[in-house]
Amino acid sequence: MMKQMSQSNQNHKNTQQMNQQASVKEHTNQQASVKEQMSMKKKIHVILHNLLLAALAAFWLIPIVWLVVTSFSAYTGMNTSTFFPKEWSIANYKNLLYSSDTVAQFPNWFKNTFMIAIIVCIISSCFVLMVAYATSCMRFRMRKPLMNMAVILNLFPGMLSMIAVYFILKTLNLTNNHLGLILVYSASSGLGYLIAKGFLDTVPVSLREAAYLDGATEHQIFWKVVMPMSRPIIVYTIISSFMAPWMDFVFAKIVLNSGVSSQWTVAIGLYNMLDKSLINTYFTQFCAGGVLVSIPISILFYIMQKFYVEGITGGAVKG
Amino acid sequence: MGKIQRKQKQPGIWKSLGRYVRDLWDAVVHGDLWVKASLVICGAGYVGRKQYVKGLLVTGLEVLVLLYTFLFAPAYVSKFSTLGTVKQEAIFNIVTMKNEFNDYDNSFLILLLSLVSFVIWFSFLLFYLYNVKAVYRLQLKKERGEHINSLKEDWKSLFNENFHITLLFLPILGIVIFTIVPLLVMILVAFTNYDQQHMPPTNLFTWVGLANFKALFTSGGLTISFGYAFTKILVWTLVWALFATITTYLGGILLSILINSKYTRKPKLWRLLFIITIAVPQFVSLLLVRSFFANNGIANTFCANIGLTELLRTWGLIRTSYIPFLSAPGWAHVMIILINIWIGVPYQMLIATGVLMNIPGEQLESAQIDGANRRQIFWHITMPYMLFVTGPTLITDFVKNINNFNVIYLLTGAYVTTDQAMANSQGKETDLLVTWLFTLTQDYYNYKMASTIGIVVFILCAVFTLLAFNRLIKGDREEMFQ
């Protein structure tokens, strides 16, 4: 079989494939040693491939490793002389968790961020799924204009509207208030419906039609037909909206600007630790905080990315 | 075939507008007494068809809007043309023995609340016109002897054929209040002189026409000119977006091909290692990298130890005793793009992996049988397929990078510009338009210029999105795959 193909290949007489043809000739002449050679070649390929990947991965992980080892350093400021700390200790974690001061109030930040994240997660997941269902599964007159509107709105830099939002919150007396931050994160979340819509577009329309014929209302179809089939995208939406308050620091910085550190979220708290005047006393604590935040977020991210890929590629193929 | 179908699906905007006006005209001319009455009292048409509660609700809404219009709005809307004339002044009140403020104007409140009024009025106008047509439709239904919904049935329809209204109401309300109104406010601010010298409530600001745009696009002159900084930052923004998009895109594809290669052992483990770097929140990882490459950071110690710093000094590439990775123009620009590769490639790798797995296997096989080598397969099969599927995201990525606040702001927080002309405009060489906008508002309260820049960013993004317009909006082939 292989031979036949290689022969037909030779008949092709393609100049570009001279190399391969040469190897093919060898192939026929020395069949006995070929297998060994092949497996040797393959082994070399495997080793080279994995070595290259290992080198890349090592390069990619340097900062992460540095984060972890620095967080276990006995030194408080920035470690500038050696990559690994000279003395190891868990003092940074202890200080961070049990002895809060005016600058570092990690337990408080964590609690704040967690509360905000939960509420934002509920509101924005609902909004996103609602908009996605309406635009994907229903047909109404304003559908296309509304979707075009969303595209245009997404083009404005978020920072621009943020300034005015800040003033609106200020007039409503909602700055330096978690409610204000929750509103900022969740109120406009309906605009991020595209990935969820891309997924819902793949739910076969015949299923819904069957439900219509059985006399189901749109409301029942939403809950009993489409939602149960959309578990991946629901998980994705929930995790991504839960993560938003953990990842963002710009909006939090604008809304919670009073300088009362017990009110802050993790992001602004940690950012503040690297202030010029504080970095030399708090850098290792920053690293410890970074590690503590990264662990739950990484796990969530790992779960989410599987669904993310599905949503993105699914949505892209489906236009 | 496809074209004809699309045309039928999407009538032109003028055509649908014409139909809208004609329907409205029909309703007004052919409507009976009840329909004509609902031109004044919106609920009348419903009451005439025995939909009493609905009529009451609609009339109630009308009354609310009217009350708002006559009791609340005039105080602000009447001053919209000047944005207020009375400055805040403290007057000593003899009765209370205290300093009291006069009845002053707050320009920002005037602007904001006028705009809110306009939005309310516009929404109500749309509702009013819709209402006239709806009432006329009721009349037609009655004439034809069709069934007219009771309140209960109307309510039920909100969970059935009108379910989209229920679904979309709250999200759209949120978007209007927290995105559209703020955007409109900031667009208007671009035409005022709202800055640190004109801060309400102690001061007033007013309309200045296109002066801010002029200041942004012209340079030279005696006053602070933004033109110089703007050109520099605009060029850097575009260069950055181009390089950031292309490097991470190609890098991601190459990495995912490498990981998915048949020679790779344990691809899942490798993928996990790369994912870890992006799973760490950006404010942690980027701030860390910033400290890593700081002037007195560990990267510099390392370079000094192996003699690289000395070497660069003898070559005349640096004049300082350290390598200014993130603190000198040129160096910082290159470093930012390199660090962005570090943070962006794993993302693209994830997406590329998903797409690559969807490449039809037969295509690859037949290419291999025809004797194509790996490079040929990459350029003639993999890349065209990738580009076909992810082409539009390439452009959205470009737009996202124009607005990539995090990477620049977190990495160059410690950057201080030495260029006086840049410093005059409160910018620095590594700024993108959005980070410049942010600094202008947060540190210098220069809202007028920030808004102007914001509008420019929007135009920039809109132009690039128009390139992807056909795929994003028009070429919506969602139904084909359902």
C-alpha cells in the first residue's frame, strides 16, 4: 500500500519534492533498516519537540515561579539580588491573613470582592443569557437594529463612559459604595451577549419547533428546552462574570477612591501595595496576596477556558 | 440566491422608515374617535376597547412624563444652551449667622439632567407613536370582529410571543443608564471647556464648539497644544495594536501547532503550563513583571552580573548604569510588545487550538498523501483555514488592542517622560490614547480633552470595524447553521 503510493508519487515527477523522493528511494532499497531509522527519527523528533516546549514553558513560567518563591521569602521588600530568596518563611502569608494594618487588609478585600463578585455574577449571568436567548432564538422586528446598536456601543472605549458614570454615581451618592461598583460591573453586562448567542445559535431549531407544536410557551421553552441544553455556556457565563470583579482594577479604582483601605477590592489593595513609598515594605506581601488570589481564579479560569474555546470557535464558524 | 434572500430579509432603512410614517398616517387619518382621543390621552384607545387597566397604566405613564416635563425638567433644560450663568458664592446670612451658598448653577448637573430629559422625551415620543399605531390596530381588530386580548392575556403574552420584551427590558434599561447616557454626556463634554479651571460646583463651564478638536489636531502656538502629543501617541497606539495583534496571533497558532503535533507527549500538560500564566489575574502578573524589569529590579541585577549592561554601555546603547527596560522610550516600547507576547500568546493558543481541531481531517490527509511537506500544509491549508475562521476576530482583536488599557497602564505606571512637550500635554511616550484619556481625567481633571480623545478613539475603532462590518453585521448567517 505504502509502496504503491510512493511509486505513484515518483511518477508525479514534481521537482519540489526531490528530497522526499530521495528518502523514498532509500526506503525501497533498505527496507530492513528503515523501520529502525524511522523510529530513531521519530524519537529525535519527539525529543526535540518536547525540549522546545519545555524551554518555552520554562520561559513562560519564570515570572510565576518568581511570584511564588518571593512570596515565601523572609525578606519584606523587593528581592533584587537573587532569583530565589536566601531565607524562606511563611511570614508574609501570616501577616497578610492575620495581622492587617492600614495598608494591607487582605481578609477584608477578599470578603468585599467575593460579595461583589457573587452579586455581579447573578445579575450579569441573567442579563447575558436573557439577551442571548432573545437575540438568538426569537424573531422580532427590532432585533437587527438592537444588535447593530450593541456593535456600535462596544466600539466606544469603556473608559470614556466611565467618567460620566462616576459623576452619575456621585450625584446618586453611590461612590465609595459597593452597590455603585456592582452597578458598574453588571448594569451594562447585556452588551457582552455575543459568545452566549453564538452558542445558542447551535441549539437545533427543530427542538424548539417541536416544543411549540406541543403547545409550550416561549417562557417554558427557555427554561425547559434551551437552558438545559446550554450547560457549557451557562457555566462559562457564570464563571466569567464571577471573575470580572477579581480581574478588574480600573473601575474599582475610580469608584472606590476614598482611600479607606478596608473598603477596597483585592485588585486595588494589591495595586496600592506597589506604590513607590510602600513597595519596599510590602512587595513580598503583594506576592503572597497574588498567590492567594491566583489559586481560586486559576482553577475557575481553567474550567472556563474549555467552554470559552467552544463558545468562540462555535460562534466564529457560525458567523 | 443568497443575495435575494438577504434583501428580502432586510429592507432598506429608508423603505422601512417610509412604511413607518405611512402606517402612522393611516392610523391618524382613518382612526375613529377613540384613536384620535388617544392622541391627547394615550390610554383612551384602550379604554374604548374595554382594556381599562391597560388604558389606565398608559395614561398614568403619560401623566408622569408630563409632570416631569413641567415640574422638574425646565429648571435644567432651560439652561442647557448656556450651561448655567450663576456662580457659586458664599453669602453671610445674618439670620442664621452662617455662610450660605446662593442658588447657584451646576453646569454638569444641567448637562446631565438635560440629557436625561432628552432621553426620556425621545423614548416617550417613540412610545407615543407606537401607541397610536397600536390603538389603531385594536380598532381594525374590532372592526374585523377579531379577538381582543384581556389584561390577563396581555400579561401571558409577555411570557410567550412577547417574551423578548420581558427578557430585554432590564438589560436594555441597564445599558441605557450605564452606557448610553454616560456616553452621550461625554460626547457633549467634548464640546465644552470642562477642565480643572472650570470645575462645578465652584465654577461653571460652557460650550466652546470645536475648540477642543482644534487643540487636539494643531500644534505650536503659545497655549498648551495637544497636537504634538496626540500625533506621537496616535502613531504608537496604531503601531502597538498592529504588533500586539500580529505577534500574538502568529505566536498562538505556532504554539498550538507545536502542542498539537503528533510528536508532542502529554499535550494537555503543556497546555496547562501555558494557561497558568494567563490564569493569574493581569494586575498581579503585569505588576510583577513591572517590578521584575524595574530599574533596580532583578532583571537588571542579572544583566549586570553577566556583563550585558556593560556591553550595551560600550556600544553606546544606554547611558545609565542600568538597562531602562520600562523607563526609556524605545526600550519601553519594545519591552511592552514583548511582554504582551508573553501574556497574549497563550490566549491565542487556546482559540487556535479550538479552531485547528475543526480543520477537516480529510484535507490534511489528502495533502499528506499528495506529498505536501509540513511547511506547505501550514501555508496552504492551516493558515487559510485559520484566517477564514478567525479573520473577523483578528480585526476585533486589533480594536481591542487599541483599547488595551491594562497592559500599558500596569506596565508603565512608573514611567516618567523626559519630553517637555509631552509632559505639557500630560502624556508620555508609552501611553495609548485610552491610558492618556485616563490620566487626563484621573490626575488632571481635564475632561474636555479626555472626551475629545475618546471620540477620536471611537472613530478609529469604528473605521477598523467597518472593515469587518460585512462579517460582523451583514453576513449574519446564523440561521444557516441552526
